[in-house]
Amino acid sequence: MLLSFPNWIIHLSSALEWGVAAALIFRYGKITGRRDIRLFGLAMLPHWTGSFFVLGYHVSGDSIPILLDMSELINVFGSAALLLATLKLLKSTSKPAVGGFTAALAAIMIAGKPQSWMGADIFDTILQLSSVVYITFLVLLLIVHRRDRTIFSGLTVAGFWFVLVFISVTIFCMYLATEVRGYPTLSHDNLLHGLAESLLTTSNLMIAIGAHRKIREFEKGKLKSAQW
């Protein structure tokens, strides 16, 4: 296996935190009686499943590229699921539904990208499609948060947006690892790989903590109401 022990801790933490965040958001939807929030929590599960394919890819020493391809395919559906769940939340807000929206388009240009069982061109296309869908989701998530602050904590919204920082830094680290430091892939450079992955851990932790705060706020509000 290419990853060092500290890197494994970081990768496992990232996967665990996303799963915890999904569970907390689902619980918040349950205690508030909001089915649309529960569906959002469930919509996070495909991305969580994709993270285990990435872990499997690293367990194999990055020698089974189809696992990475499967992860990217799942992430496309995961981003689409988050987008649909956010549209559902948007319809439930007090204001009329949005007639149209403009989302920024993103293309991931990965220097020194890992090999792909399906071919580099298809691999890039999948990454780009996933990025476009995810950024569209982020734009709508921001609209939902501005319309109804009771649905998500600002920290949770910031955590989803912070994923873009993780992606940008990962691309830069890939360039440094392969073009400057001379490693075959980013996975071979434990320092830069750990640095990049730690940002995903940070974003997932932000999402989870934000969801936990909303649960505490709601429970405190119910307690005050009961006392009155």
C-alpha cells in the first residue's frame, strides 16, 4: 500500500465524517418533521459509498484503476442526488420557486492524474461532469440557505463549499508531486497527498459540526417552549 499510517487515518476520518454528517442531517429532518431534509441526508449516501471505492483503490496500492473509476461514476450520481434534494428543499421554501439559475461551470484539469481503466479521456469527462453538477448544487444550496436559515447551519453550507478548496489544492498538489517532486502520482507523495486529503477531512467535519449545531438549536428551542 502506498499510503502511510497518518494518511490512512486522514482518509478514514474523511469517510467517517461524511457518514456522520449524513446521519446528523437525517436526524435533524426527523426531529423537525421535515421529510425534505431527511431526503437530503439520504442523498449524501452515494458520495459516502464512493469514498469506500477510493479506500479500496488505495488498499490495492493504486493497482486496480476500475475502483477509482467506479468511485467517480458513483460521485456523479451522488452530486445529482444532492442537486435533486436541494431542488426539493428549494420548492419547500416560502418564496416562489426559482424560474431559472446560472451555475458556474468547472473543468478539472489534473496533471499527473492516476491511470483509468476506461481511458484518460472518459475519466476526465466523468470528473468534469461531476464538478458541473456539484457546483450547480452549491449555488442552489446557497439560495436555499438565504431563503430559510432553519434548514442548514451556515457552517454546513460553508463545509460543502469548502470542497472546492480541497479540489483546487489537490490539483495543485498533483502538479507539484508529479512535475516538481518527480513522483509518478500524488499517492506516492505522502506529504502532499496528506495535505490535500486533510482539506476534505476539514470540509466534512464542518458539515457534521454544522448539522449537530442545528440539532442542538432545535432541541433547545423545544425545551424553552416546553418551559413556557
